[in-house]
Amino acid sequence: MSTQTPDPRRWWALALLCAAQFIVILDTSIIGIALPAIQTSLGFTAEGLSWIFNAYVIVFGGLLLLGGRLSDLFGARRLFMLGFAILTAGSLVAGLAASQEVLLAGRAVQGLGAALIAPSAMTILVSLFAHNGAELGKAFAFWGASAAAGGTAGVFLGGVITQWMSWEWTFLINVPLGVAALVASPGLLRKSVVSKGGVDWIGAILITAALILSVYAIVTTEPGHWTSTATLAQLGGALVLIVVFVLIQAARAEPLLPLHIFKTPNLAVGNLLMALLGAAWIPLWFYLNLYLQQTLDFSAWESGLALVPMTVAIMVLMVGFSGRFIAVLGPKASLVLGLAIMGGALVMLARLPADGDFWIDVLPTSLLAALGMSLAYIPATMVGVSSARPEETGLASGLINTTYQVGSAVGLAAMVAVAASYQSTDPASADLLPGFRAAFAGAAAVAAAGALLALVGLRGPKSASVPAE
């Protein structure tokens, strides 16, 4: 580890960084409970609702690599503060939106701000605690717990705001939070080291366009039309963009994504595991919200309250027990076990009854899913970031965040398509449960694939060394 002098303000700085992670995840989860109200107010279709999530996540995921590179070039603190300024502005636009187009534009601007915040925050975290492996592990535990706290607060506040205020405040709440972060940053975060080099804007445009095109194709394709000319053209176009992106990265002297970074042990597999984790977890959260409100007839407030135990459990497990699990089992075994447990919980959710009971059918299964997430998230993050060279920490941070967000967006888009294919084509039918079950089953298959990949793809001795430092 580094011999740098520890920053005496590092724990206060960590609190600010965790608050940033909290807000970034809050912006993902807070809209879940409000979706039916937004649908009624602005006239979104059932499939169009996913774009309220995806407009944020696609821009977020598509620009995270650029955010990580800019963090290395211009300083993590500077990008952190710029990101909050942009996120606050996007929140104001979304909160004042009177049309679908303006709301989605505001969500996209929020995603741009988050794409600058997330990698710069993780870069600052690693630099603050690089002097001590035990402190770094503890900092990552708080970091992961703050994400769960954002999920909890998002679900809970989304229910409270939607029930007693209006859906617009699910976005406007970010404005005072963003201002507070901007005010606190100069006093708590020291100036960051900067690197020399240029910015690969062409690469950033290509990878973002590829992501948008692939998710658009998945979301808009009607059931049974996967071999249509339009769908194949869109997916083929996305694939071509990715190939061109890789070729450009290999040829450029200062690429957005230096391909040599994948030579770092376990980094490529760790990033793929993060993508699969997001692709399993976000559909679980998305469709459990809809099941509670649209099948069990929970109000927005009741649905938000019902999901609080799951995310509180993640917080408690990550802070109190995840480090111990990783120390005993090692990251590889922890990842395999966590993804397997999450897959089992999703299989149980795929059998939810139409007249389900929260205490019997939802609560135990959601807590089991929380255990799986707690076991998998932190080791996947550490494997993807801790082995990178110091001058590429921002890049590795952006990459691990990118794969999680890309996995989340593509996974949700795929499960929306799966759900649509199993729902009734009769406009008079209100039975959405078959689609919900199919989405849960599809997410279970993703989690199982992740567990298998972790089992056969991670190098045990190398990955086990991460938490032991």
C-alpha cells in the first residue's frame, strides 16, 4: 500500500463521498414508487415507463468511462463538483417537466452529472485510504452501504412524496442535496493529482451511441419480432459501433479505454460480474415495486414501506458482516454464494401468487435477496478497482461503475421485453402477473450465469488477496 500521509479529514470526506453515492443511487430508486403516478400524469405507456429509468442509466453508464478519464486528467475533486452542479440542474428540469420529452431530457442530464460524480468519488475514496488495507476495506463497506441507503431512502421517500406531495418532488429533492454537497466539497476534499493526456471524444460518442441503440432495440421490439429487419439492424448497428470503438481504442495513443487495463488479474471478469449483478438486481427491484402496487394494490406509501426492510438489511449486512464474510470466504466464494442466493430469491419471486401476502411471500424472499446482494457487491467492486495502477484508478472506477450501470440498463430492457411477451394481448386484461413472473425468472437466469462465471472465471489466489492486504 501507499506510504502517503493519511488525510486527517478522511473520515469526514468519506461521509461526503458516501452521501454522493447515496444521491446517485437515490436518483435510480426514488422513481420506482412514483412510476404509476408519472404514467397517469404524463401518459407514458407500460413499456415507455422503463425509459424514465433508462434515460438516466443509459447516459450514466455510457459516459462513466469518459467521467473516469476526465477525473484522471482534470482532478477528481473538480469533476466531483462539476458533476453535482449538472445533476442539480437536471433534477430541476425533471421536477418542473410538463411533458414526457422534458422529463426524459432532465433524467438524461441527471445521468450526465452522475457519470462525473461516481468515478471521481471512488477515485477520491481509494486515494484517501490507500495507505491502509483495513481502512480501505472499511471505506468500501460504508460505500456499498450508502448505495443501499440510497435505495432504501429512494423507495421510502418515493412512497412518502408520491402519496402526500407530488411525483415532481421525487426529482426536486435533489436540488437542496446537490447544493449542500457543493458547499461542503472545498472544505473536505483536498485537490487531486492530475494526469497528462487528451480526451477520446470519438470513443465516448461511439460507446454511448452503442449502448443507447442496443437498449432501444430491446425495449421497442414487440414480442415475437426479434428477427425483424428493424430489430436486427439496430442490434447489428450497436455491435458495429462497439467493434469500431474497440479498434479505435487499440489504435489511439491516448484512448478512452486503454485495452491493456484488462491484463490486470480478474479485472475483466470482475467487470462482467458487475454487469450481471446489475442485470439481475435492478429488474428484481423494478418488478417487485410493480407487483406490490399493481397486483397486491398497495398504495405508493405502503409499497415504499414494504421494501424498506430489504434495503436496510443490505446496509446492515454490508457494514457489519460483509467484510467478515470476505475475509473468511475470500472474494471468489463470496461472489459465487451471493449470486447463487440472489438467483434463488428470484426463483421464489417467479412463483409469487396473485393473492400474495407480504409477510409470507414478499418479506422473507426480499431479505434473502438482500443477503445475496450484500455478499456479491463489495467483492466485485474491490476486484474491479483495487488492482489497477494508481494513475488509472479513475479509469478503473469509471469502468466498474459503467459495467454495473450498463448491465442494469440492458438487463431491465431485456426483462421488460420478456415481461411484455408473457402478458395478455387483450387490452381489457389487467393481469400483469404472468409478465412479472417471467421477468423474475429471466433475472434468476442472469444471476445463475453470474455465479457460474465467478466460479470458473475468477482466479482464486489473486482475488483472495484483495481483502487480505
